[in-house]
Amino acid sequence: MRRLQVRYYLASALTWFATALPMAMTVLYAQSRGFSLTDVGLYAGVFALCTVIFELPSGLLADAVGRKRVALLAEALASVALVVFFFADSLGTLLLYSVLLGASKACGSGALEAWFVDELLAVDAQVDLQPPLALANTVQLLALAGATLLGGLLPTFVHPLLPRGWELVSPLGLPLLAAALMHAVAFLAVLVLVREGSRVVTEGRPRPTKLLASALSLAVKDPVLLAMLLAASCSGVTLMAVETFWQPFFAARLGGGAEASWLFGAVLTGCFVAGTVGSLLAVPVARRMCSRHARVAATFHLLQFIALALLVLQESAAAAAALLWLTYLAMGGAASPARALFNMHVPSAFRSVMLSVLSLATMLGAFIGSFGLGWVADNSSLAATWAVAAVPLLFSCALLLRAGHFSTCGSLRVEGPNPWGSSGCGAIGGRR
């Protein structure tokens, strides 16, 4: 099992490292190319919409032809998308980047995790999924932290050292090129480290329509999954606001030129370090709360709401950064208990498509919020934007608690014997 974890953690860490390299600079780079915040909100919305469109097809494809192949496709699309964004000089080109990136996000949303969870259960049918998923989340967040720190340093300290002929490369665009290269490295890592074997051959190739019908039926009929999908949509609104508009919010307090890029990298690195702390905290907190996973996730969502409510009042960059980091700590803490509970209710045969449905629900929330929040940002203030986006977290808390209420032996829907033993509701009912 340890070798399996190492392979998954390394492959996913490289993927997230490549994803995060340009993350602190993307909005600033778009603005440097002459795009407005309304344009930024539009491309974020198109990205969310395209992710929504491609989520179910990519999940069905992963369950039908193999999770590894779809993960490889995700890395290839990401590299192409970043190159398109680097050369974007019109709204059409910017939206093409959104389409490609959305397709990449959809393909990579659950393929590797589905492979990992199934492999864990194959090794030990009684394994508690929350600790290995929490460690996976921790490793991914550390990769995000390192990448955003490096991405912030590239324009300020590395760009001046480039050889002659590279001066035409925009300093803020340098992280985009580095990220495209790292996605190629991640492609090779997935190719070598992920060993899917003959799963598709031995289990057969279920028809996509049958897979989709089964997945949607499960999502509607299982009250735990339905509540968690609705909660994911609510949290998607908040996530979109934070990830899209934190850069201009801090640009007003730190300056937005290439000379200050390292500060943005430091802020975002702190976000992911805080998320790592939250992910690590989730394990002892879950133990303290008797592995009631839904209650643990709801507690962290409530903490995130409080942090955002205080953040919108801040004018100090230091205080705002501390509260932004607290929101990421809360997001990191909520991730693994929510994913563990979700996976506990999903059969192996269509785990990829169900994880795609979960990602789809999150992106639907992001899509709904993106266009309106961009308008609020342009016509009111970024603080007002985040204040509006924080409210859905309260609904998310209520829905998670509802999921915990229904998380009993009778509502579990898994294939084969009970993977958590035969000790009855007491063994499973605690994981709510």
C-alpha cells in the first residue's frame, strides 16, 4: 500500500505543481494584455461552463477506457491551453484558452483519484479512506505552495537573467511557459507511475449510456450524495470568487507590476501552506469528532465563512493575507472528510463518473457565480463581491449536516461486501 501511495502522491503532486505555477499571475497577466475584470470574469465563466460540459463525458470515458488514458489527455490539453493563453491578444483567443483549460480540468478532475481509491480498496477492503486522502491533499497542497512561490519569483528574479532574445517574453508570462513545460513532465510521470493493469479488459466496457444512467440515478436517490452535490455547488460560488479576484484585491494594497510579483507568489504560497495545515488538522479533528466526516467538513466550512466575512472589512494587506490564509486552511480541512464520505457511497464501477459529477456540481456553482460576480467587482467593490460569495457557505454547512444525518448503513450503496467490516451501524454510522 505504501508504494501505491507514493506513486499516486508523486504523480498528483507534479500535476498540481504544473497547475499552480502561473496561478498567482494569471489575472495580472490578462490585465497586462489589456483585458478588463469583466473580461476576466467572462473567461472564468467560460472555463467553468466548459468544465461543466466536459465533466460527464470525461468521467464516462475514464470508467469505460481507463483512468490513466484520460489523465494523460488532461496533461496534454493543459500544455496547449497555456501556450494559447501566453499569446492571447483578443477576447476570442482568451476564450479559446478557457475552453481548452476547461476540457483539461474536466479530464483530470477525478481520474487519478478514482484509480487510487479503487487500488486502496483492492489492497485493504476495510481501509478508512479519509487519512490517505488527507495525506494526498496535503502533498498536493505542498506542491501548490512550492509552485506558486516559484511562479511568483520567476518574473521578478529569473526573467532578468534570461539570455539575449528572451527579452521579448513578458515577465508575467514566464510562469505560463514554465507551467506548459511542467505539464509535459507530469504527462511522463503519469505514463510511468500509474499502473492500471487490465481493469478495463477484465471488467468489460460498460456502455456510456448505462454508466451515465446508473450514476445519475445514484446521485438522485442517495440522499447523502444529493446533499453533498448541492453543498459542492454552494461552495463552488465561494471558491470561484476567491480564486478569481484575490489578485486585484491585493494589487490595490501591494501594487500590481512585475516588480511585486514575488509578493503575490508569497501570498498564494501562504494560502496553500495554510491549506496543508488544514488538511493535516482534518485527521485529528475527525478522530476527535468520532469520524463524523460530514460534521467535520461542515465545521471547516463555517470557519471559512467567518474568515471571509472578516476579510471583506480589511484594508491592511497583512490582516487581509492572514484571513485569506484562514479561508484556505478551512478549505483544506473540509476536503478530505467530504471526499471520503462521498467515495464511501460510490460503487467502483463508475467512481470516475461520480467524481466528475461532484466536480460538475462545484463548477456549476462557479459558473453561476462567475458572470454576476465579475459585474459586482467592476461596479461595486471586490470586498462586496466576496461578501456576496460568502453567503452560500452557510447553505453548504446545512447541506453537509443533512448528509451526515442520512449517512447510515441503510443509505450506503457499495458493491460487494461491506468494506468497513460487519460491525453494523455503529461502525459506519460514526462516519457522518
